Amino acid sequence: MLGLGLTLGPALPALANNKTEAISIDADSVVVTEHRTQINGQRISYKAYTGTQPVWDDNGHPTATLFYTYYQRTDIKDNSKRPLLISFNGGPGSASVWMHIAYTGPKALIIDSEGYPIQPYGVKTNPYSVLDVADIVFVNPVNTGYSRVLPGPDGKMPSREQQQKMFFGVNADVNYLAGWINSFVTRYERWPSPKFLIGESYGTTRVAGLALALQNNQWMYLNGVILVSPTDIGIERQGPVKAANRLPYFAATAWYHQALPADLQQKDLYDILPEVENFTLNEYLPALARGNSLPAQDKQRIAEQVSRYSGISVQNVLRSNLDISTSYFWKELLRDRGQTVGRLDSRYLGIDKNDVGASPDYWAELTSWLHSFTPAINHYLRTELNYKTDIKYNMFGNVHPWDRSNDNTGENLRQAMAQNPYLRVLTQAGYYDGATNYFDAKYNMWQLDPSGKMKDRLSFKGYRSGHMMYLRYEDLKKSNDDLREFILQSLPAAGQPAKY
């Protein structure tokens, strides 16, 4: 590995009275390293650009600096045909670490085959990375990773209220990131390249909004958007819809923990889910919509079927008025075994102080993930990518209160697709994700284009894992293969015009 360093621009002072003791990070910097790897048996050479790039206001003044890592394959002569994948994680307030060193990048986290921590911590070669077909930039929004707010022209930090208006809200986030992407694409001369956005969790809200903002405000058109474990992206699903949509996830989790009746348990997951989905749409949802007008005998019948699919007793389904909350499910499913199940990935087990109660003491999956990701990213950035700073790497940064008003990101994505015949959307979701469940993700897809005129450009892929499906080694390969296929299929044939 060869390391080359370049530093530009003013340093970012930390909030300290003694300037000689202040920790600082360069507002505009890059460190370049060269690497080789193997992906799907093919030898790949690439450069990693690790650094910071400012966000500028309308007057050309830097208001923040964003930390990024950009992987560019070096044995490609013509980048005009080479796809660029721009990657965001979620939160809001989460760094790009998760997909960076566990999913699409050239390195994968050292964990066991199901995603659990093992020592020594660190990263290894990711043999399934999509770097063979696309260059990738991992972006950290303000206050995540090493990204930070900058002082104003007067040398003073903006107030918290000013920072929120500039950065911390659905629309503010999309607005400044669109400008940052424009600057990045310009600096690295990627305007001719096919471009893709990928976002995970809240990152799906972000990229859905960015699709239209880039198109209408930066005049940058995309080939694809990938929604990994999506949020509601501003698509309403309250009341009976919200309650009913949980059941297929409940069934998947109960099946995984062998908590279903024997006849269901002996079936494969993929045989059970269509049955549960059909019941959810055609019987459970209408029953919930009827509320107290539902006849008692019908309520009993629905409760028995919900119990059969969820692993929750008929008595407790009835006590919940057929509406089982997720927090109660995580606590109740394995209560008799003295265990709770995880929120973002319900394969993970936890233990509480008391077995009574309506929700778990902690999220078993999140503490497991932080256990392995935090040391790995800090070590990788310094030792392999040669980016050294004393600034704290924020796995989760302070971005709250987050302004969630006027979230029209799903509609923005629909409009971007309508305006751009090239644009396709892929949704990826894990069956054991209880925070952004897979059936909600399907519902998003159905409602994103209610006319059905663009449904041939919408696709869904599901996995036998949770929110970060790629942590399970079998699904690391499958999800990257699906992503690789989507990218290649979203490239128009030579001479194919963007028109209806």
C-alpha cells in the first residue's frame, strides 16, 4: 500500500477556550492510498481517497466539512461509462461506517458467519464488494464520523437553532447534501458517469429526497436509487395499516426462534410468508379497520390466526385488541425462555433484569454491532487508509432535535422517476428487521407508484437476516449480487435515449 497526503484549507477548531489545546480537523483535505484486492475471483486495483470536503453557503463561505472515503478502481481507462455509487447511512445521526466496512466496500468486518463479534477486531477483504462494477463514495453527514460544523465568517460557531435550520431536518439535510454531491462530482470529474444513490434506514429518506433535489436543483440525473431497510419515506401508513403490516415480520421472527406451531415450523420461511402476507392483506387489515364493529366470533377467529402466525397467545392478542406493538412482541415472544429478541435484527437475543414488563431493557443487536464496528473503523481509517486525526469518530452524532416536518421524500422519488425514464429503484430488506419491517418496505413500493405506470422499474429483494442483512455472510454475497445486477441492468444500452 502506498500512502500520499494532501491537505488544503483552514483547520476546524474544537470548542475550547485555549486554542493551543484545541483539537482540529482540516476542513479540506485528502489522503490517497493505493490497494489491490480480489472480488469474485477477479484481481482489482483501486485508490482510496479519504478526506474532508466543505459544504458552502450561497456566498461561497464554508459552513461545514464532510468526511468521506472514495474508492476508485484504477484499471479502468474510461470513467465516463463507469458507475458511481454514492452511499449514505441513516439515523439520522449515523456515520457511514455500517455499509462502508460491512456491505459494499472493499473491506468487510471481522465477525462470525451470522454477524456476531469476534476478536481480534478489524476488517478483512470483502470478496463480494461491488467495486468491480462501480466506484463508491461513503459520505458522513454533519456531526457523523469526522464531519463537523464550521465557524461563521465572524469566527463564531452558529447557534444550535441556526445549525438545525442549516443541517438537521429532512429538507435541510437533502438541500446541503445535494450541493456537496455537486462539488464532489465536479472535483473528481464524474459528471459523465452513470450515478446511483444507496441509503440505509433513514438514509432511504435522504436518498429519496436527493433524487429529485439533484435533478431539479443541481441538474444531475441518476440511473438508480437503492433503498436498504427503508423508512416510510413520507408515505403514510398509520392505524390499521401500520398494525397489520407487522404480522409478516412477527411470523418470520417466531419461525426463526421455533415459536410457531409444529405444522408451520416444519415449513421453510419462504413457504410461510406468502400465506401470512395473504392473510394480512385480505383478512387481518379489514378486521383491524372495523374496530369495535367486528363481530365477536370474527374477532376470536382473527385472534387465533394472528396467534398462530405470531407466536403470541390468543389471550394476549385479544388483550391487545388484535394490535400487537413491536416493543411488546420483542419482550413477549421468548418471555418463557427468559430472553428478549432484538429490534433491528430479531435473531439477536438479550436478557433483562426482570422477565415482567412490556419492552426490553436494551437492543441486543445494536450493542453487538457497536462492539465490533467501533474498533474496526477507527483502526482501519488510521492504519490502512492513513487518515490520522484526534477528532472523535462519531458512530452516532448529535443532530437532534431533527425537523421531520414536510417529509415528501417518497413523492419526490416518484416525481424524479416520472421525469427521468432511466431511473430505477431497488428495495432491499431483511425478514427479521423489526424497526423497518420488510412488509412496510413492500407497501412503500406499492404506494410509491399507485398508477402502476412505472412498476417495471421498481424491484424488491428480501433476505434471511435483519436491518443490516449483509452481516450474515450468506446474505453479504446475495445482497451484493442483487445490487451488482441492479446496477448493470440500470445502464442503458448504447444509444438508448431517455424517453417514453
